[in-house]
Amino acid sequence: MPMPSAVTLTVNGAEVSVPQGATVAAAVAMAGQPCRVSVSGSPRGPLCGMGICFECRVRIDGRSHCRSCQILCEPGMDVKTDE
Amino acid sequence: MNKDCTSPFDVLVVGGGPAGMAAAMRAAECGMNVGIVDDNARLGGQIWRAAVSSDSHDKEAAKWQSLFGAASVTTLCGKRVFHQSEPGVLWAEGSDDLIALRYKNLILATGARERFLPFPGWTLPNVMGAGGLQAMVKSGLPIAGKSVVVAGTGPLLLAVAAYLRQQGAAIPIVCEQAPWSALLRFAGSLVKWPAKIAQTFRLKKEMAGTPFVANSWPVAAQGQGAIESVTISRGGSLETIPCDYLACGFHLVANIELPSLLGCEIRGGYVNVDEFQQTSLPGIFCAGEPTGIGGVEVSLVEGEIAGLAGAGAKSQAQRLFKKRAKLRNFAGALDRAFALRSELRSLASPQTLICRCEDVSYARVEEHTSWRSAKLHTRCGMGPCQGRICGPVTEFLFQWSPESVRPPIFPSRLKSLGAATAKAPEPVVVTRSSVKPRPLGMGM
Ligand SMILES: Cc1cc2nc3c(=O)[nH]c(=O)nc-3n(C[C@H](O)[C@H](O)[C@H](O)COP(=O)(O)OP(=O)(O)OC[C@H]3O[C@@H](n4cnc5c(N)ncnc54)[C@H](O)[C@@H]3O)c2cc1C
Ligand code: FES
């Protein structure tokens, strides 16, 4: 990746450093986490990568249902994958 | 320059991919007051998004970026259009704001998405779209040293495999479901499109050493918590390949939800347009993938024509008709070469989920005779993706036709819906300084 490493945020409380310009979905994957648990209890991660499928939704700074593939990481963001 | 969205744009463009950027730029060059709105935090669409935001070696992207930059266009990123309250007023939602966008002429350049097909294990984490995984890697997902099986159908597979290899991934195999006969016919017809053939040769060189197999498709993915291996059908026998990711897409589906909502005539899954790219509704134009899946070159020229026609520069638009006609043939050739084979209809088991939002299985959906009935009784297609993934699936599996589109075309906050559907909307005034590209959050 040509992007310089710059942004530190937390995913389920653990710190993750990602390159500037990385999406929250990339940060969640780097933290080794699925994004959400489906209504019947199976783990899910990004499918479309373009904001259509909603499989990548997470909670960011308390706000639910954020599509992590469409949102860029910001320093100090608090990401939770407990939805 | 201060612009507020309470006064109408002469030309408003929805979608900031190649088609939308070309349309906005040409309309602005004609002296129009032009706005462009995109759901994503960055312009560029599926193919140029990363290139537009970073130093890129993509010459074509760089050229269009500088042309676009030189034109005066009000850019609204991270805003997704979800509703039209009355003719001439669209509503878009951002992470924490809501805007009414007024227009005199409208250009819809909403692009396409990948088609996904269900097979056992397709819901496991790290089973992604081919373009989906590419987008994730472009936006920061480390892929070096990972093993990625690429499968499905369409020209995107090779492009994605080549890109992932450049980024350091190992690609054990690329599985294309189309038969060799169809691919050879397609390759033969490529001579008619010089740029395309150069592209294919370049890919071939980049792909040297990676087996590309036709007549091959995924039948199941296995893994605990995430994919660990994929079983493919290859020349009639099954083979299981260990992998970290499966990048799997079955060509593209046009995003016609917004054109349908506005009442534009749809034919065979695409928006019907006249020679000026005008839809069945006067003053509403459509360009790029929603009028037919043809790739970036035809999207660009359609965008230019729509932009010029939307600005009233008809004779300038006419000069581009010949170029478009040639490129459009390519779209037809693509559809024929990558037609889906019937074996793909029998991949799902009774337990395989069809609707990933609501976890509705094949067995439950199969009991119904229409999309409408399945929706009402099983909640298939009622989740946040609003059937964008499972709609095309049921269309292929059961030949169900989609229902008419109702607002909002994306899940929206209740507050936004209330404001957008109120009789006398009170739009938020947006000034130039507040419309910088910003990441998009979603609340419901
Ligand atoms: C996932 C994917 C990956 C691809 N990768 C490649 C590739 O590597 N190489 C290649 O040659 N071709 C690729 N393609 C094909 C590519 O889409 C086309 O060649 C080209 O980008 C089409 O341009 P477009 O402007 O018509 O659409 P797009 O580029 O799809 O642009 C449409 C834009 O509209 C926006 N939009 C849609 N609906 C709304 C709404 N309601 N509100 C606000 N904004 C909205 C979207 O966010 C998007 O940015 C890919 C396609 C997909 C789906
Ligand atoms: S991965 Fe599909 S919406 Fe984010």
C-alpha cells in the first residue's frame, strides 16, 4: 500500500493502526474481527465493498448501522462489532 | 463562491463515477450551474475511486480528474439520494445532515453493482465480491501473502486477479463459469475495440503463471468463522483449494433503483434512453452502466453526451454519437459472452441463505411463487439492502421480476424521511464551505 501509516483507532477496545485513507472495514479486518453477527447468529464480513449490501455494518462512536466500507478511519474512532 | 442548494441547479448529476464526472464536466463547460452528488466519500466511482484520491499511475483517471477539477462543479460527497418529494426536488442524506437538491435537468449516473449467487458457505467472512475485495484492498486491506481464489464470471475477474497479484497476493486459480467457446468468440470480437484488446494483452502478461480455467465455478466454501477452503467444479470434477479469501462475482447488475423510483421506463433491466441519453421523462437523462453494462469507455462517452444534452448543447452531443455506437456493441458482446449457465441455479442447498440481511433460506423462499409473496411471508429482501443482493439472485434462480420501487430507496433515518415527505420541505442550506467531501455514516 502506498499510503503512509498514520491513523490509530480502536476496534472492540483494541488499538489498530491503519494507513491514512483506509476505511473502517479495512481496520476491522486488520483487527481480525467479523463486522457483525447475523440474525441467526453467524459472523459476517464485507461482501460488496461499495455500500450496497450492508454486511459490513458496525457501531462507530456509539452510532449504529454504519457501513464500515464507506467510512474513512479517523484518529481515536471507537468501533464496535457487537450488532 | 457560495452556492446553496435551495436554488435549483441547472444540471444535477447523481453518481460521481466516470459517467457522472464526464457529464458534470461537460455541462459545466457549457456555463451551467452544475452539482454532483455521490454516496461515497470520494468521487471516481468503482474504477477510479482510489486513483482520484491518491497519487495514481492511471493516466485515464488522471486526465479526467484534471478536466473535472478545471470545471466549476459543486461537489457533494458522502450523500446518498434516497427520495424525490416532488418533480425537481431530490433528497440526500449524509452522516448527520439532510439536503434537498433542486434541479432543472437531472442526470442519473448511478453505476452498477456485482451480481452474487448463493452456494453453501457464501455467507462466510472473507467470501467477497471480486470487485468487492479489490475495493477493500484499494482502501487499506492488507493482502500481501494471502491466498485468493478468484471465481465467477466477467472481465472483472481477470482485472481483479491481476490487481491482487500486483499487491502481493497469491492467486492459485481464476475460475470462469463461461465455456471456452463463448470466451473465444468474445476474444475474436475484441479486435473491433482496439483499446480493449490492448488491455486484455496486458492482463495476460500480468497473469502469466496463474491458471485461468473456463467451465469452472465455486460449489461450496468451508471454514470455521471465516473461509478456509473452496470447492470448485472444474471440467466436471470437484476440487478443494485452501485459501484465505474467495473473490467471487457474477458480472454486474445495473443500479436502476433511483431511475425506477422517478418513473423512468426500464427495459430488460436497463434504463431506456434516446440518442441524447434522455430517459422517458423529459429533462431526466441517464448515462453509464444503468443503460447497459459496457465498461468505463462507453460510460464516459454516454456521460459526455448526457452532460452536453442536459446543457442544451445538442449539436456538440451529436458529434459523439458515432463513438458511442461503436463502444455500445461491446456491451452486447459482454452480455452474450458471460451469460450465466443453468448449473449455477442448483448450487444452493435447502439450508443455504438467499437473503443475507434476514437469514432466509433457499427452502423457505422456494415455497413461494413470486418476489412479492416471498417478501411478505419470509421477509426476504426486507432488510437494509432492500433486495439489492437477493433480488438479482431470485431473478436468476426463480425468474421472479422485481417489484416497483418505493421510497426511500435506501434505509434512511426516520427524521430524514419525515422531513423529505413533509408537504413543504425546509431544506438545509448548504454553502460551498460545508460541502467538502466527508465520510458517510449511516443511522437508521
Ligand atoms: C465493484 C466493481 C468493481 C469494478 N472494477 C472495475 C475495474 O477494476 N476495471 C474496470 O474496467 N471496470 C471495473 N468495474 C466496472 C466499472 O463499474 C465501470 O467500467 C465504470 O466504473 C462505470 O462507470 P459509471 O460512472 O457508470 O458507474 P460507477 O463507477 O459505478 O459510479 C456510480 C456512482 O454512483 C453512486 N451512486 C449510486 N446510487 C447513488 C445514490 N442513490 N445517491 C448517491 N450516489 C449514488 C455510487 O456511489 C458510485 O460512485 C467495476 C464495477 C464494480 C461494480
Ligand atoms: S461491504 Fe457491502 S455495504 Fe459495505
